[in-house]
Amino acid sequence: MPRSLLRALVPLLLCALLAGTTAACGGDDKDSGATPTSTAERQKLAKTRFVANAGLAAGATYQWIVKPYRAGKFTAGADGRRFALVKAGLAGAFTYNRLKAALRNAKADPTLAKAVAPLTAGIDALKDLPSKLRKGDSTESVVKSFDGAINKVKDAGKGAGAEVRDRVPSAGELTKG
């Protein structure tokens, strides 16, 4: 396959994939297994799910948004710029989805709910940023918005006894949302 044709097809395929996955990003992270019976068990599972979802969001942000930005992959004329921007757009949609799930999880734990509640507006503001990343619009402000939201969620979790560590999602997890 000629390289020019491949360069034209990759962004189109990734955009089509993104369109399909963002439509399905409203998915819940409900467990299909046994349900906890006591309030303490529900709170423990909520905290665990919060840490998992926030960790995935943090890992995706660092791996596919912050790290490429720092490496200069988003600057005009950079080698692989278009592909880096498309991946960053996918990661942005994934991050937004996982942060929304983490907020839902936090609501089930009183300590986390108090710590994370002020972050809701900041996370909601991330909703339109993936499309800006894909277009290459003001990448510096977009990267700072994602990084800032992740750091605030990590700080809130740590303050509530739920330390969040970066966990880079697999490509499959990234496309599933």
C-alpha cells in the first residue's frame, strides 16, 4: 500500500473509531458479579473503583497527552504530529469518560464525595477538549486543562485516603472508553 494512501487512511480510521467509541462512552462501570450487602462493603468498592478509574484517566493523560506534548509531537511540522493528535484526542475522550465514572464512584463514599465534589465543574469542562486536541487547536491550554484536572482528582483522592496512581490503559481499553 502506498505510503500516501496509508497516511490518508489512518486518521480516517481512527476518527471513525473515535466516533464509534465516544457514542458508547456513557457506559457504566457496574460490576456484573456479586453485589455488596453492607454499607461498608459498598464504600470500600466505591473507593477501589474510584482509584481504578482515576488511575486509568491519569495514565492515559500522561501517556498520550502530556508526554507527547512535552516531546514536541504537537508542534506544527513535527514528525507524526497528526497521529499523535488523533491518539491524544482518543485519550482525551477516554480520560473524560473515566473521570466521570470516578466521580460516580466517589458519590458512594462520604469522604470521597466531599473531596471530589468541587471538581465536577472542572471535569465537565474537559468534555469538548478532545475534539480541540484532534483539530490541533491551542494544544498547550488543552494539555494543561487535562493535566490540571488529573492532578486535582489525585490530590482529592489522596486527601480522602484513596491514593491514585497512574495506570496506562491498553489500546483495547482506550478504544472501549
